Amino acid sequence: MKNLHLLVIDPQNDFCDPDKGALFVPGAERDMARLARMVDRLRGRIADIHVTLDSHHAVDIAHPVFWRDAAGNPPAPFTAIGAADVKAGKWTTTLPGARARALAYLVALEASGRYPHTIWPAHCLIGSYGHNVVPALFSALNAWETERFAVVDYVTKGSNLWTEHFSAVQAEVPDAGDPDTQVNTRLIDTLEKADLILLAGEAGSHCLANTVRDIAGNFSDPSFVKKMVLLEDATSPVPGFEAYQDAFLKDMVALGMQRSTTERFLT
């Protein structure tokens, strides 16, 4: 296999550290340990590695600090806020001047039909421990770079405070004034040249699912989906959102996505 690519979604401490992770995904630490072992095993055969990094500011439309209830209290993590809630006065923005734009965002998000707007614990803050790649995988990536004299393609997402950015391809509601929220054509073009694309990372219900769906939807040839291989033992869902991962898997397999594990692949 001449051109094997690995795409890892958000393998960061805030998702993968069971003790310190701000938004720990149960099982993620084991997912990344298995993935690190596979990278070490296939170090000489992986031609290119892409790693996405959730990259947020403390002030973000999906963090508690952005919102207040009628009594001035921020929402608890995992609260769902809809356009109807804002119109009814149940929730409003901390800065009054941001209400109209935030409401327009919620209306557009709901029209997409992909996810309700969920408030998350502040996570993957740029420059923080939680933003870093989990150590076991980072070590394997560094060894790959050194042996191959290559560079891991780190793809950041999520720095625009006005929109969720689960997918590494585009934001949930792209901002017309911010190219970083619009379709990442460079990543799509690069992946189209691969013979096979291994998929791993967190979470299978959100960022991995949306990234893979968006890659498939932007391929110039729909048959390229058959080049994608999900490593099922290297991803896990956010608790309470397991149905989203199940739907993603069902939909993508129907389109031709393959499945394997870190241990079975190329053994």
C-alpha cells in the first residue's frame, strides 16, 4: 500500500484523561493507547498523519460563560439551549449585544438537523494542558516523524466563538467572515490522494462522526468513501449520545466505509 493516511480526531487530554480531562469520554484513554501501539507497529507503512485539535477560547457559544438565565446564573454543563428558549427569555447571552447573533445561530443550527445546541464544560482551551495530545499517542507521533523525517499535519478547529466546530472540515454554522469555519478544501484534496484512510479519535458521537460525514460529503467522487476505514476500537461516544455514534456507523457503512481494529489492521 503506497499511500496510507491516518486521520486522528481530537486525541486531546481534555477528552482522554480520566483524572484531569474537562470533558472526559469514557474509554478514550484506552482508545488512544491502542492507537499509539498501532502507530508504532505501522510506523514504516503510514505515509501521512493528520491530527485535528479542538481549539477553544474560554468565551465560546458552547461554554457556560456565554449564557445566563433570568436570574443571572450560567447554565450547567450539558444543558440544551434552543432558539425557543432564547425567544421565551429562559436563556439570554451574558453580553446583551450578542443576543441577536446567538439567536440567529441557534435558528441556523436547528435547521441543519444535526445536533441540539449543548453547553459543554470549558474544554481544550488554547495553551492549556487539556489542549495537548494525550502523551502515549504524542510519543508515537513523534517517533513516526523522526523515523519518516515527516511532519504530522495538525488541523485546528473551534477558535471562532460564535459557532460549534465539531467537524474538522467545517463549522456547524459557517461564519461568512471567517474562512477557518468554511470547508477545509486542503484537507479534502489531500485525503482524496490517499489509497486508504484510517479513522480514529474522539468522540465517535460528535467530532469524529461529523468530520467523517463532511469528508464523505465533499469528496469529488462518492466512491472514495470506500477508502475510509474506521478503527472501531479507537473511538468512543460521549455518554448519553451513543445513538449518534450508532447512526453515524450505520450511515457510513451503507455508503461503503470499511471497519477494522487497531490490532487487526494489516496483521
